[in-house]
Amino acid sequence: MNLCLWGLVITKMGMTRYIRLDLSQGEYMEDIDDFRFRCHELLVELDAANTKMMMMVVSKRVSGPDWDEEVKKHHETYKAWNSFLHPVTVPPDDQH
């Protein structure tokens, strides 16, 4: 279950801000710019992983330890991006 919420908040000074609440971990992002910045970081990493794998395919290096390492890096990079967008919620009883 995803317990992330986006909402508008009107600050004391009358400014409208977006916040992202992650109720499962008690975290929030105070501004849409924080969210965009983190998205950009993760997407740059994912783009680099994609580019590296495409270069390996073009150069016919699609097996062996170097390939295996890049597949692992690509998987971890994609997993980080996906986890950011869809945080996993652990029920309170399962947290030890």
C-alpha cells in the first residue's frame, strides 16, 4: 500500500507550496522543487546506466563479468528510481 500524499499548503506568508508526505516513514518533501531535484538525480543515473548498456550492446559485449556487472548496476539504478516513485509500506506489526 502506498501511503504517499501530495498536497497544497498555504504558508503563513500566503505562499502556496506543494508537499509530498510519506506517511509510512514520516518523511516529507517541502517543495515540488525538492521532488524534481531528486527525480533529476535518479533519472541522470538511470540514463547513464542505459547508455552504458547500449554501448556494450553496440560493441557486442553482451556476456561475461563486465556485462553481468552492468546488468546488476542497471537493475539497482532502476530499482532506486522505482522505489522513489512507489515507496514500499511496511505494516507497523512487521517492523522489528
